[in-house]
Amino acid sequence: MTRHYTQWTLPELRRISARRLAGEGWATIVADYEVGKDALRQALLRNGLAHGLRKPGDERLDEAIILEAIRLRNAQWTWPDIVHHTRWPRTWQALRKACHTHAQQRRCTVWCGRGQA
């Protein structure tokens, strides 16, 4: 039985988020709802309830990868090459967005590939 993401109620998603924040594993939560882990995670993300579900230290790791990615991109590397080199765990589009957001917050620039032959 697979549930579509629009079938989740907000109180139900809050209970799932609370269980995960309490340290319960995805395997036991998934078993109770008979859906895949990715479906639950996406439902939580869509409803803004995924905060704090990552392991401690992930944010620092992401920042180090983002700084390295900005450095490589400014050296005119391609996004797929940067993802491979830095071992970014998500898509290159997510890395590009994270780099541009970081650069905007820090008032620096990321090479966009415009105006180069």
C-alpha cells in the first residue's frame, strides 16, 4: 500500500517528525505507515517538518563542501565534476542552489559561466 503525499494530515506528519526527533529509526516508523522512507521524508520536507532530522554535524559538513564547491566553481569546474570531487550526497542542482544561497548570504559570487568562450 502506497500513500500519495497529499493524503498525509498535518497532525500525522507532526507525530512522525516527533518520533524521528525522539531517536526512533526510520525502519520502525516506515513499518507502521507501510510506505517507503523517501515518501515520508518528502512529505515532511514539503510541510516544513524536516528540521532537526539530520545527524549532528551534517550542517558543518555541508558548509565545508559548499565552500570547496564555490572555490572549484570559481576555478570554472562543472557542477557534475564538483559533485563527484566533493562527494556531495545530493544532486548537482541542489549543490548549485546551496552555493548560490551561501554566496548571496555572504555577499560573494559564484561563477555562472556567462560571458566565457
